[in-house]
Amino acid sequence: MSAGRLVVCPTPIGNLEDVTLRVLSVLREADLIACEDTRTTKVLLDRYGVTGERVRYDAHVEQRVAPRLVERMREGAVVALVSDAGMPLVSDPGLVLVQACVAAGLEVEVLPGPSAALAALVASGMEAATWRFVGFLPRKRGALAEVFRSPEVVVAFESPRRVGASLAVLASVDPERPVAVCRELTKLHEEVVRGTAAELAARYAGEAPRGEVVLVVGAAAAGDVDLAPALEALRRLVDDAGARARPAAGVVADLTGTSANALYRALTATKPRSTGNK
């Protein structure tokens, strides 16, 4: 292992046997393991005989601890960053440390590994070519309804206590929208329940699911999304500024939260076809 760098290590989201060999190798050889919760990580480390030094690194202390870790890395230490489960930074602490390392010119290595979002997306059985991860769903009804109007499949974390209420909002927007409630992924009581928004809103209205939940929500129908403002911006970039259509569609999509593919299709559908006389 080369000296003076940060290694981001994803950990199992449930089954401890899902840890990768590369992650175990780094954890064994690292000078310091930065943990979201040292007690949670200890269970994994004890399982595989890892005895390295651990330090607490969660959302409450990262602003204070990150500079210390950067200093250790400047001195040649290898720091392994882990969260309680899954990939650090994905709705978990770590961003402050990664940004501090980048600013300091330190190497940041990211290892592949378990992901609740990806596992849920595949288990849902929905189209996975284009999808959107939103982290934890917003609580305000208006913001929640806006998420559910996404033209792409939405993958989100949700508190089990709020699953029924969130699905009720979705059912009010589109009762026939396909949904998968993925619970306790990779654990003993793993469960994936698929159905329409109306069906699952009724199912969870009276009793919340237990354990950790990932929701996968089918894409909104094209007619449910107002592309007009974004499409007009795209036309200006292409017609007035001479931008190439597909890259410009991607830029406008990033700025407006719409689908780049939908924008590109809408633009090309309104363009006159070439006669081929060139």
C-alpha cells in the first residue's frame, strides 16, 4: 500500500459475508479506520480478525476530525473510511473528509462494494437504464409530490414510520404507479413487496414495515411532466448558440431536473427532417 491516502471502503448493508476481499485487505493494513460508529464497525472487524485503530467519524464530529485525519495522511498514514453500512458519502458521512483530501492534494481511492440503492433497483424489476437516487425522501408534501413527478425511476431511502404517508402522497398523484418496497435487504427477513401506489399505500396505511426500507418508484408518464420551459431553454442553446443537441440536453436536464432523453426526443421531434440533398 502506498502512503498518505484515503481509501473509501463500502461495508455490508446486512449480511457480513458481502464484504469484499479488497475492503478486508485495506482494513487490515490501514493505519487508521474512520468509522461512522466504532461499535457498529467493531462487529465487522471482529468477524474477520481486524484489529486496527479506530476513530469516530460521524456527521457530528466530521468538521473537527477531518483536519486531523488529513494531517495524519500528510504524514504518510493510510486512512480507511467506512460508514455503518454501504458506501460512505451516499446519505452517510464522508463528504467533508473527501473534499479536504482533494483540496490537500491527497489521493482518494474508492473501492466498489454493497449498495442498498442498486440492490433495491434490481430487485424491483423495473427499467434500470435511467434512474434517479434522491437519498431520503423530503417530508413536505409539495416537495415529495415533485420527486414523484420524476420522468425517471426514483430510488429513495425512507423511514419505516413514513412509508405509508409517502405512498399515500404518491397514490394521490398517480394511483397506478408501480412501486417496490424493499425491506431489510440482504438480511434474514429480507422482503420485496411490489404493487401499485394505491395498493401499497393501503397495505402500509395501518402498519409500518419493520427495518430499513428502500423505495423504488416507477417513472412518471411523459404527459405528467411539463417539459416546455426546459425544452425552450434547449432550443435556445441549439438554435441561437449553436450547441450540439445531445450534450446541451444533458446540461439543461441537470439544471432543471428533467430527463435528458425526454428533452432530446422532444427537440428532435420538432425539427424538420433532412431531405438528404447535401
